[in-house]
Amino acid sequence: MNQAGLVVLVVVLLAATAFGLYRRRTDGRLTGSLPIHGVDDVDDATVAVDAAPTVGTDERLSGDELGVALGDRATLVQFSSAFCAPCRAARRVLGDVAGTVDGVVYVDVDAESHLDLVRRHSVMRTPTVFVLDRQGRVVRRAVGPPRKPEVLAALGEAIP
């Protein structure tokens, strides 16, 4: 192998390692929320930070869209796909949390069957998880399987 090829190999390995470390750190992290400007009820309105295309709108999901009634206190929504291995881990965590916290409902949405919701809410990867308050507003959002303590903390913000 010549010297130029060795340099290219080292650069590619360093870039791949940096990207892997970044993904490991950010996947499954529930992002914060920002106030929405231009909405009548500004104090209560929030939107996910990483949902750049929807910043400035009142991002919501209704029970009719999801096909189930929203939880009395909060709703955990997971967009998943058939061949998504991390979706299984997210399903276990969210199902466990919903089973232990009263008034919280867990909904698993097949992304392939609900492309209108996927597009409207800028779901780019599965699993994507939304934490909704009782009115259906997106309070937190995660891409990748979330960790149980973070889901519980996000519910603490969503539940009054």
C-alpha cells in the first residue's frame, strides 16, 4: 500500500469513529422544547428542538390520528418500522414506563402505514419517540431508543 492510500485509510477510520461516537452519544436522547411564537396560548405551547421544519407551529398529535385515545396524563408515541432492531428496545422501555405510570398510554405507530404523519412531523429515522402532554402537544422528542430514566424525566415535564 502506498503512503497516500494509508493516509486516506486513516482519515476514513477517524471520521467513521467520530461519527460513531456522535451517534452513540445522541441516539435516544429526548430533546428539550422551545416556546412557540405566534400561537394564541404561548405559555403552554411547545415544540421539539430537533424538529426544525415544525419550529413555529403547534406540533400536535390527536387520538384520531393515532387510532387510540390519548392518555389522561400523557402519551408516549413511537414511530417504528418492521425491520427496525432498535424499535424493539424502545418498545420494551416505553411499554414498561406506560405500564408503571398511571394515566400514560403507549402507542406504536407503523411509519410505513402512516406516511402522512411521518412527513408532517419530520420523522427521518425509526424509532422516533414523541412524549405528548394530555392535549396531544409534543413536549419531547427522541431519535433512537430512549433510556428509561430520560423517558420518566420527560413525563415529569409533560404531566402537570
